[in-house]
Amino acid sequence: MLSTSRAPESSLPMKASQSKHRSIIIAVSIIIVLLIIIAAVVSAIVITVIQGTSSKSGSSLVYYNGSFRVLNLNYTEDYKRSSSLEFQSMAVQIEGFIHSIFNYSELRSEYKKVQVVSLSPGSVIPGFVVTLNFDSLTSKNVSVQKIFSENMRNTSTVQFNIDKNSLQLTEITYDAAQNLVNSNCGVGGPLIASKIVGGTDAALGTWPWQASLHLNGNHVCGASLISNTWLTTAAHCFKSNKDVNAWTVILGTNQLTSGSGLSIKTIVIHENYTSGNIFNDIALIELSFPVYFTQYIQPVCLADTLTAVPDNSSCYVTGWGTLTDGGASLPSILQQARLTIISTSLCSSSQMYGAIIKPSMICAGYIEGKVDSCQGDSGGPLVALQSNNRWSLIGIVSFGYGCAIANKPGVYTRVTYFRNWITQKSGI
């Protein structure tokens, strides 16, 4: 009995000891769990900081739009066109000057590049875009404007007499910078030689001025972007409908079905064009809102009144017209064709079109046919590469007898003939 009674008595301190050990284990476990949680939180914070530091260590491009007046230069009409040799030569000199200003300043490490985007009258006022790169090791708190201004004031040059009070430099957004930088006309061209009727596709961005005119949502004609608000096309495109609300403009694509339609503010049809008349076949379109220039949306240069278009020289026509005469469907991809300028004397001969060809027209194609613009290409561009390596609009798809028929080349509205009319109506 004593052992039996002892058993319960001796068991009491045994149970108390087990409970004590269990409490210690639980306490230690809780501490360990807490330490793990704390470690995880700390790790997360460290990772976030590292990631933040890593992102800051990447480049941060900043853009500035600037200008100043050069007193010892005389402005010429050639400076109006960024495609002219005179503009490009002066731009290179001014860019070199600005380049040296930044390279001898405390911003030499941040300076990336400069591009002259305009030359305006007032002696000569260059407009330019400067790109700087601020990383995690540099501070954008420095006054770029102040540094630029001070270095300009402390720099003397025989080449340029700068009006030091005319200095302007303003930070702008990426979109604004791209709009300025990409505003030069005529930058594009084919990747390979190709054809429309029986030809190949044009790559995206090859002809960034090409537009599609949609009437009530359907492609009807082509057009060419000549500024951020104006396009050229053929007057006969509006033969059936002149209501601006029925038309939209598609830009920035080589796909006929893609792109959002831009609304039209004004349609200007040549006053001497009449329905059914093939003469004065030119019209202008004004967009409701300016477009931003990108690598896929840029204007074509306009040929001047004195621009030479030599017989037998090469040119290109582009469009979404049918691939065969009377074809029922349009290609989904923009087409391009390399053509040859046919002399007016040959084109107006009895062998071709006779007396119907006027000085306001230009012919392009091949005597044997086979390559030509076609239905649906109307209003689109005929362009030629100039000596400055820019593409100029020399013609607008107008008419022709069939498509790609021998001795019946395409006939185009001659842009040089209507150059002054375009300026009068659009200011370009």
C-alpha cells in the first residue's frame, strides 16, 4: 500500500518537471519564430533598398529645348527646310559649338548629345534639343540652365557672335523632345527594291508619311503627311463626299486595318478642279489636332518649284491599291513600287496619252507596263530621293489607263507645279 500510495505522491513532482520543461521549449520556439519573422522583414527591406538603389543606378535621360541668336549670320529661305544642304551644314556647325560648350563644363559627364531642329529668322536663331543623363551618382539639383548660360557667356568664338541675352534652355518631356527631334522631313525609304502590282510588302516605318483616307471606315485613297497638321491628296478622292465628318486619316502603320482614325478639320480642294476633270487634281487635308512625330509618323519633304525631276530618274510610289487592274480586294500590307520618270514629250505622244498630258502632270512607270499604281492608290505619294538623302514628294497619284498596261504609265499631279498653291493654302 505504501508503494502504491507512494507512487502517486512520487508522481506529482515528476509531472511538474515535465510541464516546466515544456514551457521552456514553447518559449524558446516562440522566440525562434519571432526571430525568423524579424529576419524576413529585415531581408525584405534590404532587398527593396537594393532594388531601389539598382533602379536609381540606371540611366535617367533628361531633355532640354534651347535657342539663342547668332548675330553675325544672315537668314536665308534655304534654312526653312531641314532637308536642305544649307540647313544641314549650318546645323552641324552649331551642334559642334554647343557640343564644345557642354564638354568644357561641369556637365561633361552627363552630356549625351545635341540636335538642331530648326533655324529661325532674327539674324539666325537655332532651336535645339539637348539630352543629358543623370544617374545615381549625379544630382539633378544642379541648374543646367545656369551652367549652360555661364559657359556660353564665358566662351568667345570667331565663328559665332552670340547674343548672350538671348539664351534660352527649358526642360521638356520625352514626348516633346521626340516630337522636335523627329520633325525633319523626308527620312525613310525602301529596305529592298519592290513593286506594287505584282510586288512586295513595305516594312513598317519605311514610308512614315503614308496615310490611308477612310470614308465611313473604309479605305478609299492614299495621302501624304507634309506637316504635323496637313496632308496632300488627290481632289478626285472627294468626288462623292466632301463632308469632313465622314472621313478619317490613318497614320503610322503599314497595315490597312490597324491604327486609329484621326478626325479632319478642313478639306481644301483646288478651286479649278471640277468633278470628272483630271486637271488640277490636288487637295489638302487639315487635321483637327496636330500629330506627334515618331519613327513611324514623319512628314515628307515638299519638292520646291525649281526642284529638278530628270527624265528616266528613279522614284517610288506607295499605297494600298489593288494588285491587279480591277482587282476586288485590297492588300492588307502597304505596297511599294520603284518607277522611272517618263518624259512629258513621250507621255504626251500618240503612243501614250496624247494631248491630255499637261505641264501640271508628271508620268512615271515603264513603257512595257508591268509595274504601276492602281485603284485605291489615288492621292498617295510619288517620291524621289534628293541629293541631301531626303525623300521629296514630286507627285500625287492621279489617273491612268488601266494598271500596268504597256504604253499607259501612271499619271501623277506634279507637285512642283502646285508648290505655291500648297503654301498659299496651308502656309507650308
